[in-house]
Amino acid sequence: MTELPRYEYVKLADAIAAEIASGKLPQGAALPGERAMTELYSVSIGTVRRAVVELRKRGLVATLPAKGTYVIGTPEPTTD
């Protein structure tokens, strides 16, 4: 069966989750700002915002108004 293409925001969320899992973004670390992430990952601001929402749903980050988005958890290991 052919694998369905993933949405761009899911790819970005997965990339950031991998950085969290590897320790590149440790617990308590701040994610770059939205505009910085648009340039860093070459995506639109809408993609960045949806990716952050996805990471919040996964329990990996928390956003504090006027403060930024911070790593609060680590991804569960996958059992593929």
C-alpha cells in the first residue's frame, strides 16, 4: 500500500520532536520565535503555528503568552 503524503506542519512538528528527543532542544529550552522558524525551516508562518499546536497536543511544548514556547516533555519512543 502506498504511504499517504504528510502535511508540511506534521513534518515540521516531527522534525522539532526529533530535536527534542536527541537532546538538541532539552527540557526547559525555548523554541525559536515564529518568524525565526519560518526562515530556519523554510516554511510559512501558518505552518509554524500549526506545528506548534501539534507539539502542544503531543505534550512536548507549552506556550506562555508574551514569553514564548518552551520544551516541557520528551517524545514517547516509537515501536514500529
